[in-house]
Amino acid sequence: MAVRCVLVSVLLCSTSVGAHAADWSTANVQLLHGSGFELGKDSRSIMTFEYASRWKYGDTFFFVDATEPAAKGTSLYAEFAPRFSLSALSGKKLSFGIVKDVLIATTQEVGDGVRATLIGPGLALDLPKFAFADLNFYYRKSSRDAVAVQSDGGFQVTLDWKLPFTLGSQQMSFEGFADYAWGERGGTSPKADNVIAAPRLLIDAGHWVGAPGKVQFGIEYQIWHNKFGIRGVDEEVPQVMVKWMF
């Protein structure tokens, strides 16, 4: 119950921050289903609400996952990730090479048995044909996780991207994220360095019915090495995905 209250508060905060003088905002609902998970139920469904916006002093990204939303014992997990543009805050354009802006990147992770705070420098990248690409470097501190109630601080690098493209007459998108976390220690049980990546290949099905950009479907391939920092727990899970934009 406490986790759900925190998630609701984060959701309200994210939408209010993003809505205030937003240059743009977008939201979507995703439904994923796959099998081959290493911990817990082998086959599962996940429903995700995702929101992103850009405003005068930075950008905001938020999502909440509901695992097995139609079953008893639904688990929730959310990330709230506002970033603050140093160019906008300083009044001086900070860009060089493929870097179009330097930001202060923050993330709060909240879920059943999970609490973590991340902060560090972020880079907004200007890559040809990409809708966006970001590279964030974090100091990471978990106050509760799957390995230990308390852990020492560590580090994380996060890459996210979206590359729209056309194949024949079909509108498609290659998007996703990758995290590499290291250095956190879970009390007497050291956490292993871990990598999670979730690339997606999506087709714009809305384009077929005169509603381009509204419905996409495809595959998300989740790869997680040393899941939750538990050495030897590795998974590769292809998931069927449908995304509704609004």
C-alpha cells in the first residue's frame, strides 16, 4: 500500500512538472508479454504507462510498470527522471561535437522492495536521423533493493535512443535503453556489476488505418546480465509489445 501511495505521488509530480510551460509532451500505454524470466513466474504480462515532456529548463521522463496487472499480487515499479539543462540555467549554450546540451540528470526508482536515487551529468546527443539520444552518468545509491536493505553507493551509465525509419512504405522505429550499474555493495553480499538492455523494433500500425503514430506493435528483447546484481542470474526475454500513443 505504501509503495502504491509513493507511485501515485510520483505520477502527480511528473505530470505537473511536465505540464507546466511544456514545449512538448507525449504519453503512451504499452502492453508486453514474454516468457523466459529467471526470477519469479516464467511467463508474464506487463502494462506500462510512459510520459515524457520538455520544458524551459530541461526535460522529464516517467514510467510505471504493472506486472501481471490482471492477476492477484500485481507488482509496481516506477522511475521518475527529470533533467535540468545547464544551458538554460546558465544562459550560455553548452554544446560541442555531437553534444547539443549538458544537463543535471536525476532519477528516483520506486517499487516493491526497491528504492534508489541517482544523480549526475547528462548529455543530450545530436545524432543524424535520431529523434533523440541521451547518455547519462550517475552516482547511484540504493536504500533498498533485491540484495540488501542498505547498500554502499555505486555508479550507473544509461543510454536511451529512438531512431525512426522507413522500410519500403512502412514506418518503423528502433528504440530502447541500456543501463550498466557497478560498484554498489549489498552489506555482506557484494552486488555484481549488472547490465540491462531493452532494444525494441516497432511497426507503425496506425499508418495503415489513417492514424499514423497512434498504434505500434513489435518486439522488445530484454537482456539482463546479473539481474538485480545477483551474480549468475542472466536472462534473455523476447516480448511481444503493443503501444498506444495519446
